[in-house]
Amino acid sequence: MRYGLTADIPILDPFHAEAAEAGMIFRQIYDTLVYRRADSHEFAPGLATDWDVSPDGLVYTFSLRSDVVFHDGSRFDANAVGRNIERIYDPAITQSRARELLGPLTQYEVAGDYLIRLILASPYPGLLDGLSQPYLGIASPEALDAYDRLRFQFHQAGTGPFQLEEYLPGERIVLRRFKDYRVLPAIYAPLSGAEIARVEFALGAGREADALSALSESLDILDNLSPVDAQYLASNSRVQVLPVDIPGLSPQFIFNTIREPLDNRAVRLALLLATNRVAISDQVYFNFSPVAWAPLSASTGYSHTGYADRFAHDLAAAQALLADAGYGDSDGDGLVDRDSEPLTLRALVPPWGGLPDAAAILQRQWQALGVQLELEPVPGRTRMRSLIQSGEYDLIPADRYGIDPNVLAGVFLEDSLYSASRAQDDELQSLLLNVLHTAEGQPRRTLVYDAQARIMDGALILPIREAVRLTAARADIHGLRFDAYGFYPLLFNTSMADA
């Protein structure tokens, strides 16, 4: 089966990589200690058969499977988990998605051949969520020890249902089914015998040809369709379009609240009311992605439903708010100003997620309010991070993904690496810290709702849409499903007519 990825993968190493496309590969090669069910988000055993959390939330004890082998034939045990943790905290790796997912982990203890304890500096209920993501899949210690950081990505060995056969950067990644696969977590169904034996991921697929041609001539599946292509293919009987909800932050623009004029809540609120998000959903996303009204997407299970329609398009109300804030068109040029200074804003716009088209519509909509929005294209995430840290922007998009609500802290906590709003709100900071450290249950859920209320009442963000990833597959592809995080396909049960 040929699976086309529209993006390339900068590095294929679970302990370094951050790209979602890399996680799609890791989900096939590696098992994680625990998994999350896609339907309920409940945790299920993986390489760990069960686990226990100490009353103070600082010690997680995992009982491990004793019958599992890595692709290279070596044995899986507690020492293997410990070796993976050491690799993640290699001083040569300054930051990584894998390290971030481990939160305040300080040490581990091998308590037996198949028993390991993870010890935290502070309670962190998001740990199980992190451990279930493919960036924390467990690799063979023999492979880690045999190859340096550059070469390991070409010689990976996990315990997952597929093993690496070939990796040609910028071209393809080939996996073949691991015949000695034993883990079989609850996220998979029993095998029927007709499943694919080999999969080739084509990197950068679909760039030169349209989606239908790519599926007709060379691909069986094409990832990350544009809404335009998805709409076109939806009526074609030879193709199936699979929309998958992506939990996490709803794609949104964050206001930099320490720069004038966005330090004024009335100005921020006026911008929310001047935005017709229904039109953006219709014109850019062809209604595949519903309008978002809260910081967290509905698919997380934590979205604050009390804000639906609260900031619906109302140009007259937006104009009144700007007038009350002292803005008016003093020279008749169609732009509002105050003290002869026009209200001009600068938005950073990366090339993904339909953001250039959405921002262009936003620019036109705000022009009707008398606000000039300048759009600055940003080529990639490295540049985005540097601009976040510099604070040289008025609006910046956020696209943090995950099921656990601690994704809020990654963007709105003051000392976060990705802190973007710079909101001076002590109560919000306290709520976010409590979300990070409060055990799962109704008290934590209340904290999450209260934090979202502070964000929305403060008009700190402009939610745009619910994140949906669109995948197209030939009609004879069967059993293609995605895990709880939406990005990562589960190919264990996938079959095709001519397989």
C-alpha cells in the first residue's frame, strides 16, 4: 500500500521529532506503555499491563509485559524503558516533544525485570496522556547503543506491528509487517488475514499532481487534503474522504495583549465581533471544519460550550466598542485612528492549515471595521518560535494538539516556551497551574472550564475553527482508522482489494 504524505519529515527520530507526519510513522514502528481508546479516550494497556499512581501523584509504577521482543530480536524489559528515558534526556538534545510530554519527570527506578517506577517533581496528571503518544514509543536499547543520533533514524527498532525496511529522506519510508508482533492493544481488532503486509509512505506526495490523479496513478491513500480537494473528491465513487477530528487547541489567533492597541480589551472584543467565522468556515474550509467558540476543541471533551455564539459576527457592536475606546475615522480615509494614529495590526501567517486564506478573509472583514491588518508570511516553525519569543507581533496562530487540557498551559502559562498572549492575569495563571497538577476528575474539569472562561472573557484569542484533518483513500481500502489523537493512522487492520 502506498500512503502519500503531503509534507516531508525533517527528522525521523521519536526523541527529536515534532512533526505530526513523523508521529504517523512512529505509531506503526513503536508501542507505547499505554494507549488511549479513540471512542472514549480511556487509557488501555500497551507495553504496560497495569499501573499504579501513589496518593501524592508523584510516583507512577508500571508492570510490564514479559513476552515482548523488539524488531532486532532483543528482549523488552524495564531496563529498556529506562534506557529510552536516558536517551530522551541526553544533554545534547536541548528540547523535544518527547521530553515535553514527560512533564516534571525527575528519575526512574527499575524495581524488577518487568517493573519500573517513574518519579515526578510535582503531580502531573498529564503523564499517562504523554506516555500514550507515539513520540514516547519504546525503542530497542541495542539499536540506541549501536547507532549515533544521526544514524539511528535509519536503523530504528521498536516492538510495534510494523518494522522499518527503508528510509530515503525526502523520498520514501518503507515498513513491513512484524511477524512476531505480540502486544495487540485494545485499539486494534483481531486480524482477518487479509491485511497489508507492507506500506510505503511517499514523502512530499501530491505536490506535482492533483489529488485525484495521485490516487488514480500512484497512491492508495493521500494525507492532509485541502478542503478544496476534499470537496471535489467527496462525490467520486472511486474515492472515500475521511475527516478526522484533531483534539487540542482549536486553531486560533492569539492576541499579544501587552502591545498597544491590543492591551485594550475593548479593542480585542471589537475584533472578535467584527469577524464572521461562519464565512471563513464556508469559504476556506467548505464546512469540513465547524466554527470554534472556545479555546479547546470539542473533540478534547473539555471545550467550554457556554461560549457558543457568544461572539457571533456583529459589526455594529464592534464599531461601537471602537468608538467608546476613542477610535474614529478623523480624516475620512476609511481607517479608524486615535490621536492621528491609525489602528494597524500585524499578523504572522504560516503556510499550513489554510491560514493564508483565512487571514486574507480576516483582513477584508476587519477593513470594514476600519482596521488595517498586515499579513506577514512565516515559512516555518523555527521562525515562528523566534518571533513568539521576541514578542514582535500583534496576532499569532496557535495549533497545539492533544487530548489532555494541559495543552492550554503550553500557550497561556507565562513561563511556557510557546507563551504567546503575554496576558497579565494572575487568576488565569493560577488556574492553569492547578490544571497541570490536579488529578483527573470533576475538580480538574471545573478548573479547565474556568480557565477557558478567563481566556474568552478577557478576549485573549480569536478562535477560528475546529481542527479536522482530511484524508482520501481509494474506495477499496478497508479498515483504515486513526488513533485517539486523530493524526496517527492505525494500519494494523488495514486491507485493500488486491493485497
